[in-house]
Amino acid sequence: MYRYDEFDVRFVRERVAQFRSQVERRLNGSLSEDEFKPLRLKNGLYLQLHAYMLRIAVPYGTLNSRQLRQLAHIADTYDKGYGHFTTRQNLQFHWPKLKDVPEILDLLADVEMHCIQTSGNCIRNVTADQFAGVAADEVEDPRPTGELIRQWSSLHPEFGWLPRKFKIAVTGAEHDRAAIKAHDIGLKIKRHPETGEIGYEVVVGGGLGRTPMIGKLIREFLPKDELLAYLEAVMRVYNLEGRRDNKFKARVKILVHETGEEEFRRRVEAEYAKLDGPTINAPEEEVARIAAYFAPPAYEGLPEDSPALAAARASDPGLDRFVAQNGFAHRQPGYIALTVSLKAIGEVPGDMSADQMRAFADIAERYSFGELRVTHGQNLVLPHVRKDDVPAVYAALKAERLHTANAGLVTDIIACPGLDYCALATAKSIPIAQDIARTFADEARQREIGPLPIKISGCINACGHHHVGAIGILGLEKAGKENYQITVGGDATENAALGERLGPGIDAEDVPGAIESIVETYLGERQDGEEFIETVRRVGLEPFKAGFTAYVASRESLRKDAA
């Protein structure tokens, strides 16, 4: 993984010192909250419902054991003993005191971490496929591209005060595990069909929130060495023409929509033609320097099959289920990547205690070359595990209650912090996720249902990505009560789609039963082992609407009888 050079170290330390001074002035009253707000947001510090929240950047989702141990130390010393992993592959602390934030930033800098540009109207943390450098369907590891973009975008003099926040995702694989079409800019590394040259497919104008949109393809193939100049052109068009009079219409997706796909493409290409590419694009030697940090670890030469793992799976049904559900095929023979679920039944999705962090850091150090990944699904990944070591890894995970075999299943629910923490939320997300998970706790039933991404947001800002959930849940406030809208048919992959509402909103207590009705409709309609989203696409929404409507009517009838 990337290591900071002298410039990086100085850059981060200077920002820490600068923010320390700003915090001191806020605490002594020299800065008002209105004056302080843009400064703290540039350093990842939010004022939430009950306390400050600090968002820590995890560029392209890659961490090492030393960094995770430091996060555990911060959680114990300056928070309430846990951290929360987010859909942006970041980590949030929800209870830091303002006076302690400079100390936290100094501790982060000790392990090459920071909170710069994790909030505010700037280019945010770049995300990537959690299986980068591991997946067999990968053209090229996307993390060097992510690092290149991080360095280009950090404190970029033109793009520090954009009309609105800006998010970039990159994948190097045929199967999109980075949700690139739900981002302001999505990049897919690909080979030119005729020359074999490596470059990028460029998608612009995706995003969720109150106006969800799927990104539009504006460049089918961009040569690899032209990336930064092309990104600069996109950003200039957006920065000049994006709405600043209405924050709800300020995202680049609105500009693309109102301008029109073809006209937006024309404006970007015109701006691109005016730029002096060689002064913007990274020199070849710099690209090579960055890429060298992402060289594969020192794998052993191993056979593909592991008799030891096969025997252990045969004797331990729990291990067998874990490998079958959470294992991911590795491009290196004899190795496997393991998704580690932070979705144990009844727990808060994405939360990890400091003790679990330390234990997991030890596991990664011993069995995965000290490397781990954060997924945009609020889980972790051990990317480089010898198959022979999987039984020992499973035992270590089980001791920390990190062995849940539900990756991608109905209980592997994405949920924003919602009304338990967020000042913008209009409803709770976490209790809804917990109730659904308990409803489907039976492992055999989960496996029978198969892959089913459920995503929950506690407000229209859609931090839980509910629009692209196969089942999406949006919590709102209606007449003083929490009210939940249910959508079906969303997809965050290369076949990206937005879910459609099944009907009117329902009460919180009715949500688990509504999800059960949707699942039962699916099980009754599916053919030949179809996954949920495949059945939805084949039969349409009408069967699901009918089942949902019948369920809602039955609940209303019961309430009338009880009254």
C-alpha cells in the first residue's frame, strides 16, 4: 500500500497544526460557530445531533494493521470504545470532544492517516473495489489510480470550494463492486478493444440523495496518461456552471441532467482541448512510483487446492458456511480473500469495538500480510489469506464474534447512523436494520433466499444508498411519526438501476413484516435459482406491489380491530 513521502508527512502535519490553532480560537470565542464551520468541515469534523463526529479518510478502502491499532487506541481514549465504518470506506468517531480533535489528528498523522477533505464542498475520499489487486476479473489494480487522484485533488487550488461535495470511485474489474455509476465521476479501467491499450471509461453525473440519478457515459475510452487533465476539464465545467443558488440542485448530476448528456460531453471536451495536458497529467515516472507501492505481497508458490481446508470444512459446518458465503476467489493459487462481516445479528451495521479492531489487526498481520480493506458495504476484507490458514483465521474471528457468514445475504444490511446520531436524519436506521436481521436470523433461511442487498437511509440524503438496494428503505417523518418508504429493484453494479416504490410509507413496526412479504413474493416467483434482482427484472414490480399492498392492508385491519 502507499507510503507517505516527506512531502506527504509535512503536508499533513501542517494541516494538523493549522487546525489546532483554529480549534483554540473556537474554544476561546475568537471564532464563532459560523466562522468555524467551513474550517472544521475541511478537516472532517461535523457537529451532529448529540456531539461532534470525526470522519477519517481511508483512501480506496485500504488499511494496515498498525493503522487499525491506532484507530482502536483513539476509540478507547477519545471516544466510546468503537468506530463506525461507512459506505464511503471511511471510519467515523461519533463522540469526540472538540478540544481533543487536534490530538486525534496528530495520532492519525503518526500512522499516515488524516481527515482532510472527508467533508465540505470539495473532492472527497476516493473509493475503489474492495478486492482490488486480488480479483481475477480485474484489468488493473485501481488503487494506484485512486492514489493519483488523491494527490491531485488534495487542496487543489481550483476545487476547494465547489458548488457541492464531489465523489469519485474507480474500479479495474468487469464486475462493478465500487458502484461507479452512483458517483459524480466513475472510472472503469479497461483495455481498448482494438489496440489493447489500457485506459478509462468515464461516467459522470451519478448520485443518490433527493434526486437520484445513474451516471452517464461521457468517454468510452480515455488513454491512461490523460486522466488528470480530463478530470480537470470535468471539474472546471462543473465548478463554473454548477448551481450555487440552491444546494439541493448543486451536484454535477443536476448540471448533466439540465444541460443534456451530449451538450455536457461537448463542453467537457472543449475545455479539455484548451488545457495544457502535459502540465497537468502526472509524469510517467511519478505514475510508476505510485504503482510500485501496490505491488503484490510476497506470495508463496502454492497449489490451488488445499486438502487441509477441505478437511476442516468437512468437519466444521460453521467454517464451511463461512468460506462458501464470505470467501472470494483469489487470482493467486492457494490464496483466498475473506469478507469479514460487521453485521452480526442484532449488532449495529458497520460498528466495530476497539477490542475487535486490535484483534482484527493481529489477524491481518499474521494471516494477510498486515493488510485489510474496508468495503462500501460496511464490512472488512482480509485480502490475502493462505487457504491452509483459513481454519485458524475463522477460529480467531469467531472468538471476536466476527465470523458471521452472511456477506451479501439478507442480514448483511447497509444502514446509515440515522436519527440515533445524525442531525439531518428524519428517522432511525439502525433499529430497523437490527429488527430485519433478527427476523431473518435463521442461517438456513438466509441461504435459501440467497443474495439480497438491503440498504437503509434515515433521510433523503441517502447515505445508506437505499436507492440502489435490491430492497431500499427510506426513513422519513410524517405527522410527527417515523415513516418508511420501501423500494424494490435497485442495483449498484454494472447494471445500475434505481429502485421503485411499492406503495405508501409504513410505520417502523411494520417494516420487518413488509420485507418478509417481499421475500415471500420472490420465493414464490423465482425460477431456476434466480437471484432476487433477476426475478424482479423478469416479472416486474406488480407481484411485489400486490404482496406489499396486501400486507399493509392486513396490518391496518389488525390495528382497527385492536382499537
